[in-house]
Amino acid sequence: MIGVRVHIAIVCSIVTLGGLAVLAQAQREGPPTAEQLRETVSRLRGNRITTPNDYDKLNAEQKKYVESILTGPRSDISGPLGVMMVSPALGDLAQKAIAYSRFAGREGFSTVPPKLNELAILVVAKHWSAEYVWNAHHNAAVRFGLPADVVEAIRVGKRPTGMEKDVEVIYDFANEFITKRALSDAAVNAAKQVLGGDRGVVDLVGTMGLYQISSMMVALDQTPLPQGRKPFFQ
């Protein structure tokens, strides 16, 4: 029964995606210390893509990438951002854009309400069967106000029932766009009403696109879930 099975992982420990702590974190005061840089890099683990884990052996571009991430709102590096260590110029462009979407609701970041932003991320994660992305975001979705039964329905591939109007509009928008690769005027207009206009819709689509990048990077690497965590989609 979905209501009973809300996949116990929904209340399990929160894990990060690409170093994005699912719990909101304050901007780091000042640049990261040498010790923080070394400790962060030492925790990196690659799978199919070799990920360096010795800070002192990084090239100048990789060190700049690490410092750029840790100077922003993240406290760690993992998942897709770890995969992109081998292409730090790409990684730095991507991590800044992903941060804009991930920290939705904060000043200077995406205008999409966090609950609806996480909903869109979960739709993308399910579409790609992106275990790592789902693991990083399903708890956040619930914490930001998305009902657990909605999260569970998405996980098992069913259309959620009993959705609040804003959730239904954004679910329908995201699901239609990612499955049909097109949007009806009705879906766009409804999303504009929920998100306050054109910028909100563009920010929402930005989140979906950026988390497809995240999903593809962890699929490329076959980034494993944390030890002991069972797959969500098998």
C-alpha cells in the first residue's frame, strides 16, 4: 500500500547530490581553508570515470573548480560534480547553474518555490531512473512540503492522486514536457499562473534541463548509492 510503503528512505538520512546538501546551508564565510579543500577532495570516489582524490595532485584548473564549489552554498562535492572533476571548466559552469536551480527560493536564485522545484527534479530523476539524484532529493521534497504519497507515486511510476492545485499543475507540466518533448498552451499558461509569469516557467524548465545533465553524468559514471542504501527503481 503506497501510504504505508512511502519507501522508508523518505525518512532516512539525507544525502547530498553533487555536494548539494539537501538541508539548506548558509553561504560559507570566507574562502575554504586548505584543510577543508584537502578533506573534501579526499572523499571523492569515481566509478567508471576516474575521479582524483588527492588535492595536492590536482592541476590548477581542478583546484580552482574545487574552490569555486566550496566558496558557494555547498559544503561538499559528490555525484555529478565529482564526475566533472575531469573536465573542470565544464564542471564550474555547470555547478554554478545547478546551484541557481537547486537553491530555489533564496535571494539571487531560482524563483520557483522549493516544493515545486523538488517536484520537477523528482520527475526528471524518475524519467532517467537516476538513483543517485532521487536519493539526494526525495527527502528534501517532503521537507519542503510535497506530500510523501505524491513522492511515492512518482517513484513507482503512477500519476499521484489528490494533488493540491499547484502540485498538479507543475506535475502535469513537467511530466508532459519530459515524456512528449512538447508542451500544450494550456500547460504553459497554467504553469505561468502558478509560478507568477514567464520567469517562473523559464526557471522551472532550467531546473529540469540542469537535472537532466546531473542524471546523465551519474548514469555515465554509474555512481553508486551510499553503502547500505537499496535501489529505488528496481
